[in-house]
Amino acid sequence: MNGKDKRHRRHFRRNQPPFGQDSQDVKNREESRLQNRSDKPVRHINTRERLRWAAPELNTDPLPVLSCSRCGQSITDLHAAMADKKNGEPVHFDCVMTELAEQETLEAGEVLSYIGGGRFGIVHFGSGRGEGGVFSIKKIFEWEDKEKQTEWRGIIADHYSVT
């Protein structure tokens, strides 16, 4: 046996009563069930009142206007700004790239690139560049200290992290 004989179908269609019962029996049974239900006291399982969630207040103060400690111009894209290696002041990402490019001489097939975590590197591409080719990092420059939190980044984070 495959178990099909144990399965029971109560209704073939939603509006059709079960086999052997007429529709009047079904209506009477449903009415008596509803009447009995209203007579019973309602029991609440969890009656403790919950605190309603309130949306956090957004910081409406304007973002500070910071200037680059290398070139002196204002930084319009604060998210891409880097902390200066010497004093932690904000600098343009492009100013950091320019400074590193002036210090290093690149050979054929090498590119100065940001590799994440406040680090830059000289990346050497092998054959098949751009098509999933092999690359290797020749030299790594630690630009930002991961342990040191800068004050200007905290101000920016307060504008966007409100929860």
C-alpha cells in the first residue's frame, strides 16, 4: 500500500457540503459553533502592552565644509576623502593618488590602485589584462591607520547612521 487509502478528502469544492450531509445541516452546525464560541470568555495570552517604535530623528544640520590639507580646495565628496597620513586631516582621494604617483616610478604593465582598507598598491597585470587576467600586488602603501578614528569622519557618520 502506498498510503493513498489513508488520506481523506473532506470537500471537493468549497461551496459543496461534505458527502452525506445537506447544506442545511452544515449551516445549523456552523451557527451553533459560533454561538458557543461567543459564550466562552476570551483569554489573552500576552496582555503586556508593547512600546511603539518611533523613527529616529534625522540630523538636519548641514554637513561641514572641509578643505583638503594638501591642495587647500574644499572637499565636495566627503565619502571619498581620505585621512592625511601625517595629521589625520581630510584630503582628496586624487591628491593622495597624485602624491603616491610622484613618489613611485611605474614599469610597463603596472598601475597605482586603491586596494581597500585605506591602502594603495602597485598592481602588476600579466597577460590578458581586462579579461580575467592574472595580476599581482608588487607593493602596498598603508595610507590610513585602521585603529585611529578621525573626528571629521564621526561628524559625517552622525548624519547618516541614525539607528
